[in-house]
Amino acid sequence: MLEKLDYQSAGLISGLEVHQQLLTAHKLFCRCPAGLYTETHDGEVLRHMRPTLSELGEYDGTALMEFKTKKEIIYLLNHLNVCTYEMDDTPPFLVNQEAIDVAIELCLAMGMDIIDEVHIARKQYLDGSIPTGFQRTAIVGMNGGLPFRGRNLTVTHLSIEEDSCREVSDKGHRIVWRTDRLGMPLTETVTGPDLKTPEEVRDAILLCGLVARSTGRVRTGMGASRQDVNVSVRGGSRVEIKGVPKAGYAVKLVHNEAVRQVNLLRLKDELNRRGMREAKDIRITPVDVTEVFQGVDLGFLQRAVRAGGRIFAVRLEGGLGLAQFPTQPETTFLDELSGRIRVIACLDEAPIVLSGQQMPEFAARHKVIERLRRRLHMNENDDFYIVFGPEADCRTAAEEIRLRYVDALKGVPQETRQALVGGFTTFERILPGPDRMYPDTDSPPTRITSERVEAARARMRPTPWARFHQFGAWGVPAETTSFLIRRGGIELVDAVVSLTGADGLVAAIEIGQRAKSLKRKGIPMERLGAPEWVQIFDLFTGGRIPREAIQVVASHMARNPGIDAERAVADLGFGIQPREAWSRELQGLSMEDYRIDLGDSDGKRLRFLAGRAMRQLLGKAPAKEVADYLRNRLNQEAGR
């Protein structure tokens, strides 16, 4: 089992498809509100999907796979955020021009060539996530790049498209979707396969996110940004890990996928060694063995039979031990079979599929193994699999076992895989091909003039790398700058520095670090906008409050919305006082409760007293002056 991997030797390459919701008032192809989420519904719609021919008369393989699932698709509708367009009962409205403007700004930030005319296309989706069976999408820019780790990260193109539904449940042949997110505008930024390690994938996701956030025109929060990560190793195939919600998750997901592909290539060699080289060499025999398990106390099998289902054994000639071949860390090829059966045959009760090697764990005392081997006419090098449920689904499962072994002869099949907790993935669908794309004749093209591009350029905010350069010159840590860009605090710092003359480093630290710490303690610091922060820093730069009081005043304003900084200072009862006044308050300050250690330095005693003094003064004196006062006092007491 490979727990570690030399990515360079394995030939790991990876690229991204970063999806980012845009901050627009309306959806992309109708006038329903965007961003209005609901957890209730007024009605339901039932749909069944079927594939259609492409412009070239071909069926897309993914569409055919989804059709095999025979899913009953339920959509939950709320009149507040959907209309007849989402249900494909009326044609699309004209495309949302605000969304195209945001996309143009993103393209310019990444140095892309803007398309002269935006043409809408249809991208087929038969998993039920879009009621029309296709997603409307359009390329806006091409041939861009991002500065990344001292080199250029290629950005092949940026598209604008409508978001899909939110999945509520998926059980058996019935899947339920909520439609509130459906149709919201989002961009898809596609990078080249330039990333060579899992850590590079993580950092590239963060960079793409910073570029989007820097525009100030995208949505934030869980689900507003989602990444699909494409991964392959030398000799493997492109595999898409779908819906990675956070950049940090990508490290383990990419590593495990690279390990999986290396192991699948080894499995291919093992199959070849056993004489399995072509599809005809994969010989399976499905047999109904329900009666063999009569009286066997295995709950999941008996539940299937009581519900009218059957139990099937699927013999694989020459397949002994292949189910236990390792793939991802802590998983085996049996998990590959399980994923395909769960999705396509819709058999989803655990354990979904058993191998003959596992059976002794469950049924040794019933002598089931011997009875099954006789029934299946097995040889010593054969293996078998057990599936259970409706007969038609069991037969579909048997065929999927065969097809997955046929795919194993090629090494790594091209597929989309779902990201799971813990950094693992499971089968989601066959990787779509070009046959699923075709023009949308319902939508006219949008002409992008040079004047429109220049207007977008004039609106643009500084790029993240420009911000890192600017803030780095002030001495601001890169982590703080990144946080300010992600959370929208960068404009607050701009306002404070330009309108109050405050030091850039001080403003960035107070707004980007200390305010974040207060928010973690439950103080609603997000209530403070640029006007409030400017008021606070006006008091600071005017010498009316010390720096130590900035967050005290900000906290009071956040807890009491509507009051200004002057009122906050009055409520708190402090402000800078003359030295004579605040020094009198400190005359009674003592070393009480201080744990005396003979090895303690004067510096440690000074820090103890300074902490107690600043809490007592509540912002009535600058920290530096208080420290000087206490240092002199300690020296006097020591007779120096």
C-alpha cells in the first residue's frame, strides 16, 4: 500500500475548475432574486430525464449512464425564488448583463483576452441537478494567467453559467432537489494542468479565490465558491474530483487520488498477468442465489428479500483476491465496485456488495461458502460477489461489475468522483465528453465592445498581488493581507489610511487581526463599515484615544449599532488624560498576586504591572508612556 508518493516520479499533474457565485441582484436568465435561500417549499415537480443526440448525432456517455439509473427526480419549489423559467416552462430572459460585467472584470484581473461576442451554449446534465437537463453557459475570456510561486499559472478560459439545484436526499431511484440556488450566476475559471503537488493545488485555489474576492462583486460563505480538481498521473487518465468546498481539503484529496491511480495501473498489470487483456477476457456469471441464504441471519439480506428483492451471486473467472487489491489508502477495489453499483444500479444499503473473501466474516457457520461455490461451479482461482435488492437492479449491478473490470484493463477510467470526508473519493459519474455541448438557440449573443471593456477596467480594484506588494511595503504580514482581501476588509483599510492619515500597518493590524479576534469571541464586528472605522481612527490620529483603546471603542460600537465613536468614548468614560491625572490612579498599583521567582527579570515584572495598569486605565494613557512610568518606578524601588 502506498501511503507516501514521489509526485514527480509518479508524473502528477493537476488543474482547477473554480466556480464562484456572483453578487448580483437577479439570477442569470430570469428576474428571480439571487441569493435568497429557503428551507420550505410551496410545491413539487416530478421529472424523468432522457438523453438526446448531439449536433453530430452522438450520445454523450455520461447521459447514457445517468439514463440507466432510472431516477425519479423531485424538485421542491418556493414561489419567492423560482419561476416558470427554472422549470423549463418558458424560454430564458435575456442574459443578466450585470453578471457579464463582473465576469469581464475577473477576466481583466487575470490578463485574459475578452471574447468579442458571448454566445450561450447548452451543457447536458441528466443527474437531475438542473430541471431542463442542461446548463446554459458561455465563455467570456481566454488565454490568461496568474502569478504563482514565481511562475505563471495558465488560465485557459473563464465562463459564466447558471448554478444548479441543492441536493436534499438521494435514496434508491428517488432524488430530491431544492431549487433556490438554481439559476444564480457564477463564473467557472479553468486553469491549465500546471500544478505538480497537492500543496500547489491548495495554494492555487486560494489564489483564485483572492482574485475573485478582490473584485468585491462575488458572494462569500459556505457554498459560494466550489472547486473541481482534475488529477492524473503518468499513464493514468484525467479524473475530476467534484465539489471540493475548501482549499485545505484538496491536499489529501489530490494525494489519495494520485495513490489511487498508481495502484489502478498496478492492478492493470496484475489483470494482464492473469491473461485478462480485452473485454472478452472478463467473464462473469450472475446467478440468483436467494434460496441459498434462507435461514442465514444477515439482516441486510433478509430485509431485501422481505421487500420483494433477490440475492444474486456474480462469479468472476480468475478473479480471486482482486477485490482486496488496494486503491486509495485504507480502501480496496471492492470500494470501486461499490461506488459504481450505488450510483448506477441504485443499490445503496450497506454493505452494497460483498466479495467471496469477505463472506467468512458473516456466514461461516452456515456453510454458505461451500453451497455458493457448488452453485456457481467455481474453480479455485475464481471469486464471486454478492448483491441484493430488486432483481432488475441486481442484474444492472452484475453488469456494472463486469464493466468496471473492463475499465480496469485500461488502467484509470475517466470519471468524476465525489469528495468525501477524510480526503477520500467515490464514483459519481463517467467523465462527460464534448458530445454534451451544443448551441442554445433561445439566447441571442451579447456583443462586448471595447468601450464596455475599458469601463470595466476603470472600475477594477487592485489585484491581490498589487495588494501584497503595497501592504508588504507597510510591513503587514501576508496572512493579514490575505484575510483582509477574503473578508472585504481591504477597502476599510484604504478608507482609514486615506481619510485619517493613519499608519497603514496600524490600520491593517487593527482591522485585519485584532477585529478578527474580537469576532471570534462573538462580538459582531461585521456591523462596522468604513464610516465607523474612520470615526475611530480620527480619534486615534487626533490624539484623543491611545491605540490600545481602538478595539475597546470598536467593540462598544459593534454591540450598540447606531452610536458614533464620540458617543462610544463618552459611554466608556475614557479618553487620553494628562500624565498627572492617570499617574495618580497608578500610585496604588502593587505586585500583589505576582508569583515571585528569584530568577525573574525586571522585564517580566514590568510586563505584569503594565498589563494590570492598562486594564485599570481603560485607554486613558498611551501604552508607551505607561511603560516608561512603571520602569522608572521599578528602578526607584530598587534604589537604582
